[in-house]
Amino acid sequence: MVGSVGNGLADLGAGAVSMNGVGKALHPAEAAAAATAAAETLPMELEPPEALVAAAAAEMEAKREEEAANGRREIVMGRNVHTSCFAVKEPDADDEETGEREATMASVLALYRRSLVERTKHHLGYPYNLDFDYGALAQLQHFSINNLGDPFIESNYGVHSRQFEVGVLDWFAHLWELEKDEYWGYITNCGTEGNLHGILVGREVFPDGILYASRESHYSVFKAARMYRMDCVKVDTLMSGEIDCADFQRKLLQNRDKPVIINVNIGTTVKGAVDDLDLVIKTLEENGFKDRFYIHCDGALFGLMIPFVKKAPQVTFKKPIGSVSVSGHKFVGCPMPCGVQITRLEHINALSSNVEYLASRDATIMGSRNGHAPIFLWYTLNRKGYRGFQKEVQKCLRNAHYLKDRLKEAGVGAMLNELSSTVVFERPKDEEFVRRWQLACEGNIAHVVVMPSVNIDKLDYFLNELVEKRATWYQDGISQPPCIARDVGVENCLCGLHK
């Protein structure tokens, strides 16, 4: 079943029954022997040896304590993948006869799948919905589907999925209240591409505009400023993580003569904070920028959740916004990175051009675009619909409140924004624990993003392990949990000073 996580342990045996180079099935005994021999040349696990892990953890902890004493924290980077990569090797001269190469690759894939099963069990820190089943679409994996060019203009390349792509775009345009003849959009390769495109449209509408973004905006927003050589002003945020419109106003008035291009977050990366879109618009219009601003809404995760939250302020093109982007591999649960970018049709002519080679129009960031992604999105939207997404949103919000309450009951400082399923809490002391649960960290805080695939059992598993480990981290009475009052507020911090 494509997209589901199974046992994974039987795959080594299954993978050992392979074909030799001339299409003849190897005898099971021969295949097993070949697989065993091949596996001897492979790493038997995708994790480093325990001794190396322990040594690295001890070194990291000593460094962390030193940095804490000096009042600073260095960014902890992941390990070098060159230490565990699978090399590409030339087949031996007699490989077609022995079938050893096929057995070797089967072993590699079996080991990798076992690693995926294990890592999926402990996936909590990043906003990906792992609850999906796309078995019905496996039949399409034999085709090279490419949606290069404009999704609304058919290219000479005939193996495409534009009919699915435009259907998906129509669904999102309707969600955000923009008529079919008033919008333009496309399926992007990721959320970052949506931000790059939205900000580029804003730059083309206002070539001398200044880009404004809160300090807690996604890093891709500041990447766009560097790529496009745009002046960029970082705006302070409130404790919740949403943009501070008082600071926004002060910085606007320092550049009265320049138009505004602003990124509005529909869920910040770390705290899941939703910027007050209505207050941003009011601030712009009351300070002399009416008709001189372009708003891009980065809704990577919550852009698809907030329409189904009761009494939540809505993101809609009935307000003076220029574009909205969301990720398709996050809340929707597409197995490959992708996204949706929607803008007003009147803006797109500023950056589009006709390409004879394609017999289509070029208005996207990338040239070739994954033609499978629109089909996966179309499939999910049809299966779930508005009511299905609404149920999943309510489930995520309930489970997020459960996690936050349980953390506080255990004496762990935690915060949950009102419209969010991102639970922020004190950073675990052990970096190996952080890596095991794939937690996203920043300074003294970490977070869990509660997605449809995260149920109460998984949260309890995580909580019990955290409480057990935490008791050992601070058992000497000398080490203390970090103070996170500066990150989440005094009322949400449970350190020794604020407990």
C-alpha cells in the first residue's frame, strides 16, 4: 500500500528474491547468499554506532554547558551524511550472470525502508501529514509527467497533468474567494517557491518597493530579498510570534516615499503565530500607503487549516491582498514536496513572456514542474473535501491542547497559540533525544507540530519518554531546565525562577 508504513522487517527476505541480468529469477538459496554477501559491504544500520553517538552527545553537552555559561548558544548542525551515504558503484563484469548487483541494491533498499519505518514512528517536529494512502496512483509512476510552462496554456509536451492542476487551482481560488477569471496560479515544487513567486510578483508590481517581514518569517522570505536584491526591513514581533504592527508603523514612516511589499504569516515557522492581516491592512491605509502596497500571505501550513477554524479571521482575496501560497506536502499530506501559489490575474502579465520552444507562456519560477504532484493533490481534495479537512483541523487543535496541558502537568513550560497546532516548549537537554524525535529547535525552545497523523498514543509515547529522560537530565540538582520566559512569556515558563 503506497504511502503506508508497514513492518519493514520482512523486506530483507523479500528483497533477496531478485532477477539476474538476463531476466532469469535466481534460486532462493542463491539470492539469499548473494544478499548476505552484498550486505556485508553495506552499513548494517543507518544510525551510527552507539559508542560514537554517546561520545558525540557528551561532547555536545559539554559545549552546550559552556555556551550557556557564556550566555550564548551555537546552532547545532546535523551530522555529515558522507559518513553514511550509499555509494554508486560500477557493476562487475560477471554481474549479469551472478545477479549480485540486484541483490546488493535490494539489500540497500530494504535497509533504507527499515530506517524510514523507524524514523516515521518518531516524527513530531516538522509539519508533515504522514497519514495517506495513494495506492490507486501507483499505476501512474511509469510515466514522466511534466507540467512545464503555464498551467492554463497547453504545451507541445503532451505527457502532462494540467487538467488536474487547473482543477486543484480552481478549488483553492474558491477557498480564498477569487473568481476563475480573476486569478492565476500554479502548483509549485515547495512552499519556498510559492514565497519566491509571490514576492517576485510584488516586486514587479512595485519595482522600487521595500520588502517588510516579521523577524519570525520563514527564511525563504529573506532568501527572496537577497535573490532579488530588494531592500528588506525586519519588523519586531509580539511574544506570540505575530508581527508587531506598532513597530511596523514606525518603520513604515521611515520610508514614506517607497511602496510596500509585505509578507504576512499565516502561521509562523516556530510558534505557529498568525499575523493580524486586518490590522496590517489598517496600518498601511491609515499611514498613507493606500493603493501603494502588495501583500503576500505565506500560509505554508495554516493557510489550509485556518479556513476551517471557527471564528478565525479569514484569508480572502476580498481583502486587498496580492497572493497566497500553501504547501501541499504539509497538511494535505502529499508524499512529495509541492505547493500552491495563487495570485491575481492582473498582476501576472508583469512577469510573463511567451516561449515558442514550449508553445506556452513562462510565468513560473521553475521550468519543468512535477506533473505527478497535481494528481496527488486532486486525489486527496476529492477524497476528503471541505468536511474532511474540517474534521482533521478540529482533531489537530484538540490534540495540540492535550499535549500542551500534559507538558505543563509534568512541569515543562509550554505555549500554544490560539489558532495553532504548534506546541512550543523548553528545549530538551539531550540533543540525541531531539534528533530521535526530530524536534525543530531554536535557542531554548523546541516545538511539536500536531498533524492529522499524530494521535494521542504517539503523544503519550513522546511525553512518557520526555518525562523519564528529563528526570535523569536534572537529577544532580545542579543542572536546571532552561528559562523560556523571553520566548513564550513568564506565564508559560516553568523554570526554577518562574514555576
